[in-house]
Amino acid sequence: MRVVIIDGSTVKNFVTDEEHFNKSMDESFAALDLNEDGVCRNTIDPQEFKSEMKKILLAIADGLGSCPIQMALEDDDRSNFLKKAADLEAAKLVVNHGGGS
């Protein structure tokens, strides 16, 4: 378990990073599409899933605003979108600051 600090910009940056966002949504949709027919619950296709998740995450980002929050996260939780947003932000910080030693 680890603790991260995020705010609305962390979540917005995750949503606007199309490569990471789309990969995450594709993985999550595949996990929900148990019979692998390309739809969930016989009605939701991958594009609709991405669109609705984008709206939800942007609403969370707006709710967080610029006020940072602390979250305890399980290291092995691969389906937590806020964890993925925090991981993406941390990876960008490492790249921009040279790994910080």
C-alpha cells in the first residue's frame, strides 16, 4: 500500500493523455466484457464506455479542483483510474526531473 496526493489536474491530465487513457479504458472494458462479444450488458460498446468514463473522471477532477487529497492505494489494484492518474503524473515527474537522485 502507498499514499499518493492528487488534485483535479492529476485526473484531467490522465484523461487528456489519449494514449494512456485509451489503453486504460480498453483494458477495463475488456475485463468487463466477460463473453468477449464487444459489448457490456448487451448495450455498451467500447466507445460509449470511454465517453462515459471520460465524463465521470472529468466530473471527479472538477470536484477535486485544486485542493489536494491524500489517498491510500493498493499497489496491485490495476483497475483504479485515480491510481493510474497518479502513476502517470509520477512517471512524468521522473522524466522531467531526471529520476531525482
